[in-house]
Amino acid sequence: MPEELVPVTVTVNGIARREWIEPRLLLSDFLRHRVGLTGTHVGCEHGVCGACTVRVDGRPARACLMFAVQADGQEIETVERLAGKDGLTPLQLAFREAHALQCGFCTPGILIAATDLLERHPGASREQITEMLSGHLCRCTGYKPIIDAIERVARSGS
């Protein structure tokens, strides 16, 4: 017997949406398959890798550990919202300049978490950056370029 659909109303990247969904639909699947925002990556499906990190009501959250109905009435920000009409953010530019990405699978989650860190602690130390990254798995860069890129932005005050 199919599950009953329930309404969910969220604001995703500034756009209000109302959808009827199965209660068991994960937020990551909602964003990717219902909203069409594929920047939220699904890696481990256990909340360990950080690839699915988004912001829910201004706080980082693992979209693979949250049901979409839990986000009802809340604002969700994905990596697609970071760059605006003026182009890449200083953090995104620093990632490019420092070669802080290779395959790019982990990058969206790290960019969201780093953006959050820099908004809360504009002059974040290397130790704070490393601590934030402890919740993200990257198999390509060895983390040094990622830390360097985030630190560059923290030092610049951008």
C-alpha cells in the first residue's frame, strides 16, 4: 500500500515551494529530485562524509539525515545559492586559485560549511577551519589546499 502524501512548505534558495511528498523522503532526495538542485551530493547516506551539507534556517545540516517534512516551514540554502549575478564568491574564487578541489564531489558541502564558519567567525583560525573540516571527507586533495583557500578568505576579511 503506498504511503499517504503530506504537504511540505519550504523556502529553497529564496523561492517558496509547496510540495506533496512521502513522509519518508529525505531532504537530500527532495532537493535533488523534486527541486532539481543537484549540487547537494549524496555520498555515505550516514551523515559522515558531509557532501550533503546544506543550511536549514541558517545552520548547517546533513540533508541525508533529515526528512524533508522536518524542514517544513524552514529556509533551506544549497550550494547553488552561493554564487550570484556578480559571479563566484571570494570563497569559491579562493578554492579555484588554491586548487582546493579535484573531483568536486565533496566541494558543495564544504563550501556551505565554510561559508557558515566564515559568516560566524570572519577571521577564523586555521584550527577552527580544520575543526570544521573534520566533518567532511575529501579523497582527492589531502585537505591542505582546502584549508589554505578558506584561510585566505578568513585573512582577507571578504
